[in-house]
Amino acid sequence: QAPTLTATSPGGGPVPISLTAAGLNRYSGTFAVTPATPSGLVRFEVSAIDLLGNRFAGAPEGPTLTIDTTAPVGLVRPGEVPPVQVLVAIDLPIELELSEPAASGTVPELRFVPPEGDTVGVSVDGGPVVWTGTLPLTPSMGSGTGVFEMMAVDGVGNSGTRIGAGAS
């Protein structure tokens, strides 16, 4: 008789995992992880009976499984309190803070969409959580609200584009 296996994600109920024989005393199954799966430690429970009729129910041995489906979120802080008046060309210091570290060897992309004209890339350095850069502003960018856009990748490959505060 095949053992039964359930997985419980944080905030969720037990999910049965269908098992198939994969050799002597070995079974395999699939636990689907989607972007909607809550992040955190997954608890596994197994129930089995061996050939002599001994029962086991509880957590199996082995490494833990932690799911991370949460993408980084950015917070943009301009060096001046908005609104920023631009009568002549200025270089505005910008700070981008991520909700979690960027993946090793990666740099977040930060762009500014002015009220008028082309999108401006803002080169940032620092990290892995706090990044700094300079945004060149000119009077030709017009009057009104500009918007920041970003893209960052965390250590497990989740890609985030949301700016939680400071987007405009």
C-alpha cells in the first residue's frame, strides 16, 4: 500500500500529494508551486505502513522546504522633497531601497518617465538592498508628475516591478 503525503503551506490547509512507486521503498509525487502559493516553510506529513504492519505518521526526515514567491518591492526616495522645481538642469540624488536583497551579481533597473519627453534610465550602484543614483532633470521634461519604474530580481529569481512608495 502506497504511503500518503500531504503538504501544508503557510496560511493554507493540507494538500494531498499523489504518490507513485519509484523503486523499492521509494515514492515520488509533485507539489505544484505557483505565484499564488504563500511564501514560507512547508510542512510535510506522511502516513505509511511497512511490510510487517508497523505504522508511521508524522514528518518525514530530510531537508526543509521553504517557498519564496514574493518579488522584491522598491521604495524610491528623491534627494529633495517633492515637488522638485526644475528651472535649470539639475542632478537629483535618488535612493532605491528594495524589500529584500537583489540577487548576487544583479543590479536593479530604475527608470524615470517625465511628464514630457523620453524615459530616462537611472544608473544605480550599492546594494544589495539600498541603491543610489543620480537623476538628471531638465526644464524640457515639462511640468507635472513624473513616474519611476523599476525591475529587480531576488536571490531565487522572483522578478519585481512594483514600487510601493515614491513612484511619482
